[in-house]
Amino acid sequence: MKTIIIGGGLGGLSAATTLAAHGEETILFEKNEHFGGKMKSIDIDGYHFDFGPNTITMPYVFEDILRMGGMDKTLTYRLLDVHTRNQFPDGTIFDLSSDRNYMMEQLKSFDQKGWKTYDRFLQDITKLFRTSYSSFLSRAFTSKRDYISFSLLKDTINVRPLMSMDRFFHSYFTSPYVRMALNRYATYVGSDPYRAPATFAMIAYLELMEGVYYVEGGNTKIAEAMTRAATNAGARLHAGTEVKSLVQAKDHIRGVVLENGEYVEADHVIINGDIGQTLPALLGEKQPTYDPSISAFVILAGLDASLPLHHHHLLFSDDYKKEFAELKAGRYSDDPTIYISTSRKSDPAVSPNGDNCFILVNAPPGQEIDADEYKQLIYDKLHRNGIRVSSHIQTESIWTPQDIETRFSSFRGALYGPSVNNKKQAFLRPRNKSDRFRNLYFAGGSTHPGGGSPIVTLSGQNVANHILGILTET
């Protein structure tokens, strides 16, 4: 049996390693010259940047894949105890940490309710995560029948689908600063905390209970290790090789046609890419109609100085709810929340000459803006708040939603495929198997179970395990 994987993001690499490690002939084609998808290393003038992701959780998910390819224990994960600094326009600082005592000390000073309810909050987000992991994250959804189950319905109810994330956090905290810091977790799946279901508050569990990590040498070392693991397991990986079309035969896909015209036959095909962009291109179908996740406006800035920044640093807007209303309307915010990742704070060797600032603001998908003007708006806001990035720039690169769409074949530049801003897209994401073709599968952030590095890694592994089960049975 031969499986062809289209796309070498983390989901594709995960699927390739899993299949090959179990003896299946596996070939992966990636149109770019690098593997790892958005987990891309960018080195400019002596400054190293991880394009994404900057925040690493669930390292055991990556290690499980690496173990199959003989690459486990090759990465050094550093736990960032106080991992995110949240800075507000009035100068208030609130840090996020997996250290319960540190969190309690902060809450006691300006959120008495939160201080009293914090342990219950931790218990509740732990339940959210454990239920979500066992019922949703650790399995492929391949048909409508997968949703018809009393136990699944019960678990769905238990993850609070009818409550918004913002409302959920209101139940525990009175401080608007605490709620804004926690509401930002919705952006981890490209969504709006005032519309996304409380289910995704489980992300808080990952950061506040399990912890946030950084991989020594840069988080992109994960993608590099997974690439070697897939190769070690026996998968054949081809970079710079674009698949142009799928060859159809009634109810199945016979194979793929490469850019050079070569035809490669397959028993199974896995598409690891944004299905809103990739599937229409490969099958000549219309693009789907769904609410895409947010995109991003990104500045990579190499500085000649070390600024008073944390590894993960947020400067919030005055009105967070208004910011998401603007994004919903397709507009760039004139007062955006600004995220800065400076990995040099934890690992000076990656940028010895000064800070390597990865600066990101949320952007409406499919919408462009004058990049120089918006860049200056961001720099001016940072400067007003004591973060003088623009005074120390030695090198700079700007990425817009159009760049993200082009480089990563991402529908309208959306970072995570469909948003989770409505119940259907949150709980009925595109399934991992085609309804039309019995041997066509999907993995990655635009399909079940969703976005985020460990989650898309699970997606690829789930699909591979499903195929292995089919092969075992037949």
C-alpha cells in the first residue's frame, strides 16, 4: 500500500512518520523548499526569527512522533515559568505563569474574586482539556456517524459549547486585565473571544497548568527534527515539488500529477494544507464559504539593543472588544493589541547582536493595507508605551495577509482555516476524510481537530492511525 501526502507541514510530517514507522510506503511532496509549514525559520543579517509558532505547549505530542523516527530526546525544551507579560495602556502589568503561587500573589493585589476562585478555575479548565482531549483531539473524524454518539453528546455538553470564552472567564475574574489576558487565547485558534465557545478556554489549561516551553535554538528545531524523524522512519520527502492535480476515478483518487507532469499512483492520499485553498486548486472546485480565522500583520525587527521585553510580551488595546468588532467588519484596528516574541530573552545565542522581535497584530483575512503606514502606527504605539523598537532597528521584514496566503497556500491568509466563531465551525470542522472519495484524507489546522502546532501534529497522527486501522482490517 502506498500513501501520498501533499504538504509538509507538521500534520504531514506527523502522518508520514507514523505511516512509515509502521511499514507503509509513504511519499510526501512539499511545494516550498522547507518542511514544517508556518513553523519556518527566517534568518536575516545575523538575526534568527521563528515565524511561527512562538509559543510551544504539549511537548509530549512532538516527542511521541519523534520517538517513532528515532529522534526523541534530541530537543531541549525550556519551561518558561513566567511566560507572558501583559501590559495595558494605563501601565498595569499582569503576568501569566504556570506557577500557581505567583498567580495567586498577583490576583490578590487586584482581583479578589479571582484570588478566591483561582483553584476552582484551574480545576474547571483541567476538566475542559481532559474531556476535549479524550473525545475530540485524539481521534480522527471521518464520517457523519462519528458525531452520533450519546457519550460524545454528553462530552460536548460538558465542554460548555453555549457559553462564550469571555463569559466563561467572567465567571471567575472581575479584573478586565485578567479577562483580556485570558481572552487572548481565542486568537490561538484565530477567533474572537466574544463569540468563540468556552470550550477553547482549555488552552488556558495548557499554559497555566502544563506550562509554556521554548526549544533551545528556536522552536523551528521541532520541524527540523520531525523532518529527520520522517526520513529515518522510511518516508520519502520531496521539497520544492508541487502537486498540481489529483487524478479521479469515480469514488477514489488514483494518484497525483506533479508540476513537471509526472504521474504518481497512490492507494491513499492525505492533503496536509488549508483545504479552503488546496482542495479547490487540486480538484478544480469552488472555494468554500466559511468564516475564516483571523490573519496577521507581522514585522520581523532585528535591533541593536536589548529592550525591557519579556520573551512573550503583549501591549493591549484600550478596547479589546472593539478591536474584534473591527476585525469582524474587515477593518484593521487603529489601536491594535501588539504581541512581541523575543526569543533572545531566553536564548541569547539565536540573536547575539540584539533583540529579535517578532511583532504580530491581528489582521482581517483577505484584507490588505498600506504596509508602511500600518507599520509606523504600530511603532508609534510601542514608542508611546516605552517600547522603543523603531529607534534600534538594524533589519526589518514585513508580512501581510497576502504574503501568508501566497507563501503558505492559506485561504485569504487565514492562520487557522475556519474560525471557531460559530458553533458549527467550532464543533463540526471539516472532517478528516472526504465524503466523495473513499481514499482521500485531510490533516492540518483547517480540518479536525483544529489549529495550533501540537493539535495539527495530532491531526496527522490521527489520520495515519485511521489508515493503518483500515489496512490492518483489510
